Amino acid sequence: MSPAIPAAGRVAAVGHDLRSATGPITVPDSTDEPPALDFPEAGMRKSTAAAVSLAWGLALGGTFGCLLPYLLGEWHFHQPLPYWAVAQAAGGLLICAGLVPIVQAFAEFIKADGTPVPAAPPPRLVVSGFYRYVRNPIYVGFMAILSGEALLFGSPGLLEYTAVAWCISAAAVRFYEGPTLARRFGAGYRDYRRAVRAWVPRLHPWTPGQPAGHEEAEAGGHSEIAS
């Protein structure tokens, strides 16, 4: 008959057997944070997006495209050269042409359940419509409108105003909008940026997945894509 094992000894022996059978027992650290859950980013209702986009467009366009040039004294008709009426007609056409990409770009934002307002962007990268040709169709259209105003009013001051507006827009794209989109959309935006220029439209629309140099290769030449 084997000798009796004290109770404390039996508990220790059982614990040893469990450790040898299952390996070391790890106690979770109460300070560990729970794993992050990746929820899809919700979009905005299209009616709300349309209302916000319209208000934003009227406020910014009215302020920087109409009110500020008027307050600067540039909204007065001049005839700097003979037959300037031809230039005025061209300016009117340029204004109308500049409105087209702006309106269409706003529509693409609304379709994507977002707005062009930085605080209320769409949940996905917008690469449809005029965005298939140029990365900044709203800014490009606005520069066309300001250039058209300069011709319509015959104002050199408005040309200077347009140049300043472009510099501010280019700085916003380079130092804020581009890095923000790169952080949000990662490789998808980087591929888009390599394929579509910031200010000079492509001749052919870009398709997601298309190589960056596809258009230049078809043309038989090489061109640098503006960042």
C-alpha cells in the first residue's frame, strides 16, 4: 500500500500535471486594450449632401468669384484694346465652360454620399466624371471662370487676382488635400495621383487599374505627371 499524500501535496501534484499537459497558463493583462473594430465609414443622405454642397458652392463661389472682385473694384467694364468685344464674348464662353466641371464634380460628390466640404467628404475616393481627366476639376473650373471674368471686364487686376487664387489653390492641394487623401485612401489614391495630373487634363479618361503611363505610351511619347 502506497503511503498517504497530504492534501497540500496532492494539490501541488495536480497543478504540476496540468502545467505539463497544457503548457504554461497565461493570465490576460487587464490593461490590454480590446482589438479595434473596423466599421465601414457611413455616407451622407443624398438630399442632405445636395443641400450642403449647394450652400458651400454658393458661399465660396459667390465670395471669391463675385463679391471679392467687386469689392476690389474689378467688376467694371473696360475696353483696353479695339474690338475688345470679341475678347468679352470669349470671356463669357470661358465662364460658362468653367461652370461645367464644377457642377459635374459636385454631382459626383453627391452620388458618392458626400460633399466637397472638407468636413463632410464622401466615404470613398471620387474618380468618376471629370476626375477621370484631372485631379482638381473644381479648381480648374474656377480658374477658367476668373480668367473669363478678366476678359469680360477687360481687367488686368482680375488676371493678377486669378494668379493669386491659383497659387493659394495649388498650396492647398499640395500641403493639405493631397496628404489627407493619401492618408485616407492609401495605395488607391497614390495610383490615381500617378495616373491623373493635378492641373493639366488628360486627353483620354483614366480607368482605375490602368497603368500610370498608359496614355503617354499610346501617344508614343513621354510626359511628366504633375504632382
